[in-house]
Amino acid sequence: MTDRTLFRTLLLAGTGFLSLVATAPVFAQSPDASDDAAESADSGSGEIIVTGAKATRSATAIPGTEIQKILPGVAPFKAIQTLPGVMYVTADPWGNNEQNASLFIHGFSAGQLGHTMDGVPLGDQNYGNFNGLSPQRAIISENVGRVVVATGAAELGLASTSNLGGGIETFSSDPRETLGAQVNQTVGSYGTSRTFVRLDSGDIAGSGTSAYVSALRQRARAWDFAGIQGGWQVNAKAVHDDSNGKLTAFFAYSDKTEPNEDSTTVFKTPANAAQAYQPYVRPFTYPDFALAVAYLDANGNVPSVESQNYRNYYSDAQRTDYLGYLTYDAHISDAVEWTTQAYFHHNDGVGVVAGPITVASLPTLFALYFPGKNLKVATGNSGYAVRTTEYRIDRGGILSTLNVTLGDHRIEMGGWYEHNSSAAYRRWYALDVTRPQDYSPYIRPSNPLFTQYGSEMRVNVFQFHLQDDWQVTQRLLVQAGFKSSLQYASGLFTVQPIIGSLPGSASALPNGQINTKRWFLPAIGAKGDVTDNEQIYVNVQKNLRHFQAYGAGGVTPWSTGSQAAFDDLKNNGRPETAWTYEIGLRTRHSFEGSFITGIEGQVNYYHVDFHDRLLGITAAVGGIAGGSISGGTPAVFNVGDVKTNGVDAALTVRFGQIFSIYNAISYNSSIYDSDYSTITGKATGTRIGGIATVGGVVPTGGKQVPVSPKWMNKTVATLNIGDFEAQVIGDFVGRRFATYTNDASVKSTFQASGRIAYKLPVSQFGFNRAEISLNVTNIFDEKGVSTVSAGSNTNTYNVYPLPPRQWFATLSVTY
């Protein structure tokens, strides 16, 4: 029996079993447990909700109160690391730095998941983003009401073009009902200072209108180099709620500058001294310009032993975002609700690297743009040049959903349209040895020496969905529907590189349009109440990831090395798709008056058939998509399928109001189905084994998807005694393979973090609440690998280090 046949059989068996429980008592849970999550977040009762965040899908919710306990100001992605099936690692304790972040859920990376904030699409979360922004830029952490993670398959109505797998939905908190203010001040390791201020209007004159405005300033020195990370953010939200409906307006401004770590290139089997030099950290030399100049020889060469892991002068990401939306929830009748949302997002950003001019293939690049000239003199005579990728995003869209209740049926139909205009330009700037004051991670370069290439992309997305929630009996819900997803994408390189300046490309970069249309992506699921306390659910769903409409790297049609490669992908390539199968059990028990007063848990078994995996096969290290500073231009091919099987289990045990313990364990096996050929660019249908490429056949068949761990375990223990609270979090990430043939891996890691907090007696001073807390991250100061970047078939990969133990003290006051 094939895997697909097996899981279809399981689905039918599960649905049949649910029908047999028609005489069982009703599960003690609200019809829409996502509303429970919202109420928990708004009321301030903190708990990780492991059951029922989605009716027929595996999902978990974490409210804002719990998020802030992990670390005040923590990024939403970092907060969900405590949830089953989720791996999120980064080299800073807040999870804010986007360059070295790594997110995996059920074998899918961040770029293969769906992401929204209050329903607004946030794009695919790739570092060089073209269609969105990270949730930590979309909303200030302290304003997050809750985060809901669907680990298997996202809702049909999720606004995303990338969700092969699950979805991550971040929701903002609403304005508070009473007039007041909140001030949080955090200080801590490496000069951290984080100041958050929020002013709430309360219900204005009993009109049903309330609003808040909040601002954030964060500043912290990076732990492994002399760079200051942080920036400014502003959020504002207004709500008017009456019997006719609810009008919501939201605005976010974010201006962030983040100097970046450089990853360490690791060789499992070094061939020389340079490959054997593998430092734990690679700090840049800024602000010591004299040290930077002395680091190079007279010709601008780095020390030979450090040629694989040399030191840049600096690198950084500068991002400015404006995001806003208007939403109206119309209560047309008791049976009809209609929600419409319009949104707009503008991003202006730049990624900067100030590095030596003699590394990788840069001498070839500069020789083409400065023929016959002394390259060191041509680039400012410092031995360094500044490379930028300069981004622009202007996108707007509208979402509309109609919900109609017809007897036992709840019909949902909706649509999403987005127009996105984005641009990416690769430019090079001199680093003038006589004016070092003009260069820093906090200054945007100006007056480029040349623009190597520039792309302009235009994308229109149309998505429609229809779903029926049929309450067959009081105990059985069946949910079925489909979505249609259409993308019309065109790209134009307004600036072409000089031929030969991008390794792997011997012609101009491609222009053209690719339209992908999938009219029927079905989903069917069921939820049955087996007892008062147990519930079974099943779900089967097909999802799609459209081609990325990006012209500055990655596995995208417009980053191929020629028009012929683009046309081949357009005519013969297929977007990635996935069938996800889930079956799970939820349980919830209360034991009044007992030592153990409550148990809540969920276990979920899933299988995924991932089809038409796209891979960029690069002729040489370099060009647009390469891993070095000079880039690389791949040809993009469908190279086969991936089969995934896994289990998530989560359990919370409560001992009255005093103590609770939560534990989640996850197993994931994501296996490449076949080897592939670098000659034909196709799956070969073989599994030749070993690690050596033979006749162009790369032996990936039967190998685990790299970077995604097989095993994870998370624990959260919370103690409440009066006004005192203590919490300890344990996070285990198992061994991760680091190459596509699995010949190299990084060791498992375990990190513990902790928090103690005390509510201060301040009511006599007119305050509603005041709390002082102390958070410690990486308590045992473990060293190891946080993020792994797998880009090679064998022997070599890149890593970022775990951040060391750090402490942060926070005073939070509301009145």
C-alpha cells in the first residue's frame, strides 16, 4: 500500500469512526476555540492553548501574556519556538535579527509557510524579501494579542502565495476599555535599553470607540561584535464597535538598523589550513578603521589562513516600513456576517556589506567595470568596497469574506487581491581611505561607483475560497472546501550586468512574465467529540507555493542565468505543491479538589507528499544567488518529491493555581524521494546512496532534508505564589544535517531560560499594576550552533553561534 493510499484509508476510517460516536456526549469546548484564544489573551490569563485552536487542523495558540514572559519584547517567531513542531533559532536573544533566522515547521522552511498579521499578508519571510515584512516589524511585541500556529495546513482563507505547509497568524491586541497608560523599561546585558510606552483612550464617552498609540525604542550592542542593533517603532489602533458592525484601523511604522553577524564556513574534511580555520564567531572590525586597514596586505589581500572565514569591515540591514489597514466586520443579520479589509505596505530597505575587494570572484567583477585600472585605487584605496542590495516594496490589497449560517451549515466564501510593485538593485560603492567617518553600519551609502543589476517586478495575485462547515450532529463537524490561487508575475531587469560579472551567467539576465493558475486546491476535514473530554480530528488538504517573483537571488525564475533558462522553467517547470494528511486526538480534563486539577493535551500524526521541489543548480559559486559576496546565477529545475512523516504531542498539567508544567515533543522525518541529475535538471528515480556525485547524479534520494531536526522537545514550568511568579523554559533541538547528502551535521542543543517576577503593591499610588521581572537566557551558557545554512551537497556548510547567557530586568507599570 502506498503512503497516499494509506492516508486516504486512514482519513476514511477516521471519518467513519467519527460518525459512529454520534451517541457520545459533547466535548466541553466552545464551537470556535480560536475565540477562546483571543479571550484568554485579552483577559490576561496566560496559558499555552494546546487544543482546539483550529477545528479540524493541528494548531496551537500562545497569548500575548505568555509571549512577554519568555522575554519582554521577544519576536513572535521566537515566542512560538515553545510550540510543538516548531523550530526557530537566531543568533540574538529576542529573535529579531532576520539575516540569521531559521524557521522550520514539519520540514518546511519559513518561505514555504503562510504568514499574516490581523489577516494582512506578510509575505514569505525570506531575508531578501519582495512581498512582505517580518512580524516583529509589522507590530511591536508588547501589542501582540496572540499567535496561532497551524502546523499542518493553514486555513483556506489565509492570504498567502507560499504556504505549502502551515500558517502563522499574529493578532494585535485591541484597545483597552478604560483610559490608561503602560510603560515598560528593560535594561540588561550588552547595554540593552528597551523602552515601550502605550496610551489607551478607553471607551470614548460611551460611544463604542476606543484607541491606543504606542512607541518603542530599542538599543542593544551585539554580543559578538561592536554593533548596535535596534530602532524605533510606532503602532496605533482604533476600534469602533456597535450593533451594526466593528470598524478597525491599524497603523505601524518601523525603522530598524541591524548590524549583522557573519556566518562561519565549516568544512567537515578541510583540505588546507584556510578550510581548517573555523572560528566560533566572525566579528567585523568596525569601528576600528585602522585595524581594518592593517588586516589587509598592501594589495588588499586578507590573511591567507583566513581566506575562507575572513573579517568584513561591517555589514547591516536597514529597513523602514509603513503598514496600515482598515477592516469592517458588518453584522448584516444573525445569520450573515461580512468582513472586508483593505491594506497598504511600503518598504524601503538596504542590505550592506563592506568587505575586502580581493575575496571570492570580486577581482574579476571589478576588472570588468574598471578595465586597466588599479582596483584598489578605483574603489577608494582602502582595500574595501561597499556592496548593497537596495529594496523597495509597494503593495496594496483587499480581502473580503462572507459568512452565512444556513441551518446546520456555515458557508464561508472569500477572496483576496494584491498588487505588488517591488524592486531590487545591486550597487557597489567606494570605501574612501581618507574619509572613514562617512562609512558605518548606520549610514546608507550614496554615490555608487556602478549599479551591477536592477530588477523591477510587478505581481497581481487573485485568491478565492469556498468552505462549508456542516454540523452533521451535535457531536460531528465536517468541513470541506477549496481555494483557487492565481499569480500573474512579470519581471524586467532595467539594469543588466556586464557579461561575465556574474559567475554562472554568460548572457543577459532574463525578462518576462510567468502566470501560474491553480483553480482547485481542495480541503476536507472532520472533528468528532468522542467523550465529554476527548475529540478526534482529521484533515486532508492540497497547497501550492507560487514561483517567487524576485530578481535579486534565490530559487526564482528571474534569478536564472539566461533567458533560455527562464523560458525553459516557464514552459516546462511547475510550482511546488503539497498534500498534507493529519489525524489527531485532543483531550481536556478538570479535577476539582484534586492534587492535579487539570490536564490538556493533543497528539497529532501527519504525512506530507511534497511534489516538484524546486532547486537552483549553480554552475559556480557566485552570481546573484551564490553564497559568497559576489553571488551566483543558477538554473532552476523541478528535482523530485519529498515524503514527510511525523508526530507532535503536547501536554499541560496543572496543579491548582500554583504550578503548571507544559511539555511538547516532536518527531519529523522528511526524506528526499529521489536523486537528481545536474545534467538534465530532473529527478532520476534512483537512490544510488553514498555522498559522491556520479555521472552528474547527486545522491539525495533517501536522505533527510537538511537543517530541519528530527527530534525536538520543549518544556515550560510555571510557579505562582501570591504576587510572585517563576518560570523555566527548556528547549531541545536535535541533531540537524547540514548538507544535502547528509555527510555532515551539527550536534543537538539544549538551552534553558528563566524568569522571576513580582507584582508590586502600588494600588495606593493610583497604579493599576506594576511588576518587576528578571529574565535570563541560555542559563547554562551553552555553546553550539543556532542557525545552519545548507548550500552544498557535501562537506561544507555555514553556521551561526548560539548567543551566550544574558540577563534582562524589566519594570512594567500600567495606570
